[in-house]
Amino acid sequence: METSSSLSFLLTLPLIGVLIAWVMPKAVQRLYAIFGSALILALTVYETSGLLFAKSADLAKTFVVDQKLSWVPEIGFSLSLRLDSVSAWFVVLNTLVALVAFSLRGVWYRKYPRLFTSFGFFLVFALNAAFLSTDLITFYLAYEAVFIPMIFMVGIWGENQKAASVLRFFIMSFLGSILMLVSIFYLVYLNHEASGVYSAQITDLIHFTATQDPVKLCWPFMGFFAAFAIKVPLVPFHGWLKDVYTNAPMPGTIWMSGILSKLGVIGMIRFVLPLFPQTAAMHQGWLVTLAAISIVYAALLAIRSNDGKSLLAYSSISHLGFVMLGIFSLKSNGITAAILLSVGHTLVSALLFFLYHQVEERQAELNLESPHGLAPLYPVLFVSLFVSVLASVSLPGTLNFGGEFLVLLNAYPVSALCTILSGLGVILGAVYMLKFYQQLGLGSDAQKPTSSGVITKDIGAYDLVLVLMLLSVIVYGGLQPAMFLKGN
């Protein structure tokens, strides 16, 4: 087991980034944000390399890092962190998504650029703290801290009905937070009644809940489940998503789709299933049904969508439904497959939104009701977009294919009907994603493509390098998925 210095390192780096943002000149904020996030990404990969590239699960366990700092021992409050084969991937994805988001050009670098950059680095810090936490109160504080920069991002740099979007986002997030907080206090109280000790440590609470009647734990189970289902989101907890995704600035949308949704994923894996294994097994039927419905219903909404951003938002819900299906299979292999698919979803989702923003910069008015025929004008951009679309529809040899296949394989013994229904979601995904590409890139021979955006050239060298880096990880991971399958 390694020392705990790497955990402090992963938390302090982005905080240093926040401070430096306020002393950097406004004119170089984008350059600083790109360089800073790239440096943090490189150092994060270095610090987690033992876990990321271990050849086996047993070898990966030797690189697990734990850190515990007593804070308020009278009420069992401590800063408890853990870096293992699950959290390592999420902290790396966190910094990678930050690099993609910071790389976008837009009004956020002209209007309060220091504020935007500092919010971005603070978001990296809060998400890292949440992914590493093994104390419920520490996790809750980090979970709440994530909302602060996101609410301001939508409120300051958002578009159209940003005030209504912020309000809806706040209400739904606050509702989930309250349910989780009440559930945490309830478990800590019950544990104190039984042992005489206040503790919010996940290990202590797992030992306690293992001895309790699963029926008695239904209410705290539902509280945690609802909080994380809102964050993913699962249907029918998705009502806030469309307006927030479409009205948020594109970096905010990339953060929400690519990595904030993984708070719900890691919450289910880290807390819900270990704390309530028997209760989850009691409710497994409707849990897998909910995941299957989420896959198909969101796919149908994506097919009906005539806006690119909302189509990609519903696509995100559908793919995350597969992640939940793997988790709700309640099998170790199913959860591992869900982690694999989470990595694929993060990379593909961030890439698609990044490329869609590139298209928006070149064509001001985009509507999927009519073809735009932009591919002849920007061939490199649209070749990149086409490959990304293929990755999204789970083409064999990409990360999503391996993740979805293994999820369905593990879900079939649980519910054949839900697995078949979920398989329909794969077909529907191909329908709406190919429609998305066709309406943007292709057009009739009689139609001459026009550009009304602020950029007239094809994708730039730096943007292309970033796209190729993401695509290379997606393809390499699809061909070598074993590096993501080291247990949970």
C-alpha cells in the first residue's frame, strides 16, 4: 500500500489552480486553463499509474491508497479518502473532462474569464474529493460543493432561459441532497444506538447494516437511491436535464454529461450497494426495469429531438441507463462492466459535445429538421464527428461496445425481458445518432452548404490533436478492455 501523500496531491493541485487563476492576466486565461488542466491530468495519471496500468486485480490492490484525518471525533466526522481501481479512473476522467471543457472558445473567456477558470478548477477539486471519499459526511460536503460552480456557470454564461434552468437544477439537486443527508443522519443514529459510537465511515456502517433487517433499511435506501438517480439521471428523475443541458454554456454541458453524472454512478457503487445489499436485492426487479425504461424512453426522446444539444443530452441518459443496468444486476462482473461503460460514456459524450460546439462555431443556426450539408466545407471536422458517432453507437472495437455487451450479458440472467428491451435501445441509438450526423453533414446535391458562423476554416491543429487523443483512448480501450476490468 502506498503512502497517503498522493491523495493530498490530487486535492491540492486543483486548489492551487484556483488561486493562480486570479493572478493570471485575463488575456491568457484560456491558455492558462488548458496548460493547467493538462499538467494536472499528466500528474494525476502519474500518481494513479500503478492502479490504471496494473496487469491484474491482485496487483492493483497493492497500489490502493487510504488516508484518514480525524476532524470532529465527537460526532464521528473525519476526512477519509481512498484511491483504488474504481476511484482512480474517475479522478483521471475528471481532469480529462476539464481539459476538454477548458479548450472550448466562447464568451466565458471574454466575460469574467478569471471567474470561469477558477470555477472550473474548483469543480475538479470538489469532484476529486467526492470520488475519493469513503466517509459519508465528507462525500456529502463534496457532493454539495460541486453544485456551486455549476449553478453559477449556468446563471452567468448560460443562454436563453438560464434563470428557469438554474432554478430547476437547484430544486432537483437540493431535493436529492436533503434525502441523502436525512438518510446519512438516520444511519449514523442507528449505528450509534447499536454500538454507542458515532461514525459515518462506510466500513463501520456496512458492518452495522449487515446485521439489520433489510425491510427496516428501505427508507434510507430510497433516500440514497433518489439522490443518485437524480444525479445520473434515471427516468423519471430526468426532468431537469434538457433545459439545463441546452441552456448551459457548452463547457458546463460537457462537465455535467461527462463527469457530474458519474457522481450518481459512484454513489450507487460505493454507498448504495455495499450499505444495502439485501434491500437492493429485494427491489432488484423494479430497479432493472427502471434502467431498461430509461434506456428506451430517452432514446425515443432523442429520436424526436430537433436540437443537437438536446439530442446528445437524451443520448447521455440512454447510455447511462446501461450503466445503471449493469450496477442493478448486483453482480461483481456487472458492476465492473458498468465502470467500463462509464469510462466510455465520459470520453464519447465529452467528444461529441466538443465537436458539436465546433460545428456551432461554423454554422450559427443548427436545426436537425433540415440537412445542412456542412461536411464538404469541413471534411476533417466531420470525419472526426463521424468516427465519434460510430463510437457512440457502440461499434465493435470501441469502449462502448465492450461495456454494453458485458452489461447485457450480466443482466440477462436477472431479467431476459429487460435485457431484450435494453438491446432495443442499442438499435434506437444508431437511429438517432446517424440522423444527427446526416442532418448536420449531408445534404441533397442541389443544396449548396453555407456557413454563417464566426469560423470559416476547418478544425484547428490543437483541437484536432485533442480529438485524436480522445479517439485513440476510445479505440485502444475497445481493443484492450482488460485494463478497465480490475474489479471494484
